Amino acid sequence: MFKLWYHVSNNGDGSVSVYFHKTEDEARAADAALDEGWGEPCYGNIDIQIDKDGKLKFLKETEFHMET
């Protein structure tokens, strides 16, 4: 099992993009680098497990940070 870190970016046209990172520090830094005024900063992680058949199993979201 491993943690997949991400941050979410508002694209300004009603859509969002999710960017994936190897570490919490990378996700936090990428989130902090976003232009202010485009929504709330948010990053987090989910636990992922790879089963014996090579399929990904997404477990519950374990951590999510959102500043308002």
C-alpha cells in the first residue's frame, strides 16, 4: 500500500485539474504556488493498494487539507 499525494487546481473556466505528487511536501508546495484568488488551497492523499492481479484498489481518503 502507498499514499498518493495530490493537489487540486481551479482552471478558471469552471473546471478543475488534479495533480499527483510523490510526497506531501511536493503537494503542499505545488498548492502554495497557485495564484491567489482562484479558490481555496487544497491538497491531500489517498491510500492505494495493488492487488495480486495488478489492479489498483483505492482505499479511503486518509487526509485532506483545505484552507478557507
